[in-house]
Amino acid sequence: MEDAEILTLAARDKRLVITMDTDFGELIYCSGRSHAGVLLLRLDDADSLRKVETVREIFLSYGSQLTGAFSVYHSGRLRIRNI
């Protein structure tokens, strides 16, 4: 499925996209595509268990702030931008 189609479906259903694909940032910032929120994980070297634990920690601490935002997790830090 194409990234643009994923964003469209997620926005329609008011769902957050969790991804490691940096192309989603370009879709949102350059093309202004609507979305319900995107969480970009920069965890290229992490195993699956670490990725799941990181997402769990993010949702526990910042879950209510992710809706409608473009968020990037990298090097232990989360940046949340409302756009």
C-alpha cells in the first residue's frame, strides 16, 4: 500500500500511524496532507521487543498529545509538532 493511501485511510478512521518510514514526514510537511497523527520511530538498530516497549512508554507518557501531531522519537527523545 502506498504511503499516501495509508495516511488517507488513517485520517478517515482517525487513527495514528506508527512508522519507521521517513517518507511520511515529507508527505505531511511538503504536500500538506491531512492526518490524524504520525509517530515516526527512529529505532533502526532496535529489536522488535525494544520497539514495542518504546511505543508503550511513549503512549503512557504522551498518548493524549499525539493526536493530530507529527511526532519523532530519536535517541531517547520525543519531539511532538502540531501541524
